[in-house]
Amino acid sequence: MYIPLIVEINSCIDFLLQLLAPMISFLLFGANLLSDDLLVFGNKILDMRTRFCLVMLVALLLQCSSGAKIAAAFSATEPTSNSSTMSASTESDAAIAERVLRETCAFYRSLQAFSFRITSDLNLKTTDKVTDKIDVADLQFERAPYFRVKTRRPKRAGEATLIDSNASFYKPEWRVYSTRNLSNINEFVKDQDFGCVTDGALKAALLEVLTADDPYSELMKSRSIESYKGLDTVDGVSCHHLVLRRKGASCAEHYYLTAGKQPWIRVYRPEENCPLVTLPVVETAAKTAMTRTFTYTNFRRRQASSHGRKFKPPAGALKVSQLVFSSANDARQTLVGKSAPKFEVGTVNGANFSLSKLRGKVVVIEFWATWCSPCCRAMPVIDRVCGDFAGQGVQFIALNQKEDASVIKSFLQKNSLTSQVGLDAKGQVAALYHVVGIPQTVVVGKDGKVKSVHVGCPSDLREILTQDLSSALKLAN
């Protein structure tokens, strides 16, 4: 263990002597000191090397008498093992991820006002196809607070505004709005009517994090850092790729944060090829996996100024207590007791269905879709109840909203349903019947007038529908 060190010291002394020898010779020659004293002086210099090496060796032995310190000193200069390298690398990545997250959150906290656009892409993979649901919304935020969200796609959604504690939600397609007092943006984003006007697309878009007074604490109270993936490119921009995991979640979350002085969030993917949880009783059309991606664009710093931005309901708009219930209220007020809007649609079996041709029969119309969990629970119940009344002239038509016939047929087959299903491919019939939320059930009497309207799937749906049909048949008699 000591030999390499001694050799090094010996080499150093040789090097020093080579440097000093010419200078000493020159000095001695210039001074004409070539005498016996010179030989004595030279021998002394040569002996210095030996004495120096002995002194260094004794010092090392005294300091490292046990030998352990020598081994530790030399092992510290040896290459580390693979496992140690991996451990250090992991710690380094965690530190980078922590720093990037804190810098991003501090950046958003420093902004007094900003605006951006969110594109939500919900990708569903089934055994035979892939479908995408795209939503786009523009958002403007100020710490006054002022928060405005306006949907661009789909147009049937709407807008939501929060000024101080005054929240308003407007559904332009139905010309209805609601207002209420909410204490903060967190409550605003979680409100049911916010989900209604944004088509449910922004529920998990990190809005409560980006607008929080302490974004880092808001983000990490339910998450932990899993890994740092390095730098990736998003739309030509270099971004830090971080992976976090929400407590209790089976899928990791992916974050792409702009690298640089303005670390805007570019992409947030809360689910990536995550398995779908199907209903325990009704299977939902063989869906297998879901990927949801939020893309953030059109970033802009703004000047805080919310003056003159008080929500003004458009002329003719109807105020309701809650938008999520307005579909039933609006439909009841508009339809019950009046002639049911006539329509004609194709069915999944290639036939045609016309409401006007069923005059003299009681007709149950159900607005539904296979991706709607309450619809999937309601369908078997309505199918059975209508089957019980089939001998008394009751007909059932399930109007599917904007899905392909192949998806519907797969759903019916897997759940052993024989319901007649019409295709409301563009939602035109739903618009006639003021449908905002599904499932919506409409009972039309033998006289062609609407007898009842229900939204949702209550636990006593069977009893409610049975009573409605019994009343409609009695009135007809």
C-alpha cells in the first residue's frame, strides 16, 4: 500500500534535483567554488532524498498504525461499484426534480396575472378501436382574485367567472346561468357547475395548483416525486420531464416543465395507458385503457385589472339554482304537458324510428351513452320495466349520443340487452329535448304529450318509472 506513495515522493525529489542542479552548478562555477566543499555539499543534497523518504514513511506509519486509515484513503481514490453509482445517480435525479418543481411553483407564485390555453385530450383504447375526446378552453387569472374560463371546444359547454367571492356559471347553448358565493378558487374549480360548463374536461388540469398561494404545497400534499427523466423536447422547446405519483394511484403522472427562466408547464399527463375500472354489474363496451393529456399553450403575463368585469347575464338567459339540475328543471318547465318534439332517427340495426308513427302508444325515450356510468346502470332497469309493460302498448327507444354503432352493439351484446337503440349522431334530438346531462328519461303519453322528465339514475329508478308508466296508461284510459 505504501510503495506507490514512496515511489511518487522519490520521483518528485528527482525532478526537483534536476531543476536545481544546473542552477547550483552555475552559481558555484560563477563563484569559482570548485573545491572539496562542493563535493560535501553535493553529497548532502543527495542524502536529503533518503532522509526525506524515511521521514515520510515513519509519519505514515505513525498516523495509520492500524492500517485501516490507509486502506480507506486509497479505497476513496478507487472507482466505485455500479450499485454506488446508481445510488448517487438516483439521489442526484431526485434533487434535480425537487429543484425544478420548486422553481416552477415559485415562478407561478410570482405571477400576479397570467393567461393561457388548455387542450384536454382524453384517449380511450378499446379492443377494436381508439377514440379521442378533445376539449379546449382559454383561462385568465389574477390574484385579486379574478378567474375566467371560457370553453372553445365543444361549443355547447360555456364559461365560468370568479370575481372576489362572486362566482357565475353560464351555459350559452341553453341560455341558463347560476351564481353563488365561493370563498376561493379551489372551491370554484371543484364546483359541480364548473364541471358542467367545462364539460368535465378541466377537473384534473392542475388549476388549483397553478393559482394557489403556495403551489408547491398544494401539489405535493397528495403526491411524491418518483423520478427525473431528463430533458425532452415539446413543440421545439426543451423541457424537464418529471414523474410524480399521487397517493393511492396505480398510474404515475408525467410533467413537462419548460427549462429556463420562465418554467411554464407545457404538458401534464395524469394517466398514461391506465386500465379502466368497469362497473361491477354492467360492462362498458370493452374499454381497456385510458390516456389523458393536458397541453398548455398561449402563455402570457398580464397586468392585474379586474375592474368592470362583473358578470352580466345575456338578455333572455334564465337564472337557475344549479346548472347540473337545470336540464331536468328546464325540460320539465318546457316539455311537460306539451307535445313531444317529433324526430326520426336511424337505429343500430339499420332501421328507422319515427316518434310520430307511435301515436297512441306510451313511449319511453332514454338519452344515453356507453361511456356514461349512470347511463349504464339505468339502461338495464329501464329495459326491464318497459318489458313488463310491453303488452300494454309501451315502447322503449334508447337514443345514443354520438357513438358508433359498433361500440353500441358490443355494449348491448355484453350486457344481454335487447333495447331498440336510435342514433342521435349529432345530438340534434337531445337539443330538442333540452338535454344537458345524461341519462335523461322522458315519458311520452298516448296523446303525444310529455308526461314526465327525469335526469340521472336514482336508486329507486325502477319504482319511479313504474309509477310514471302506470299513470300514463291510466290517463289514456
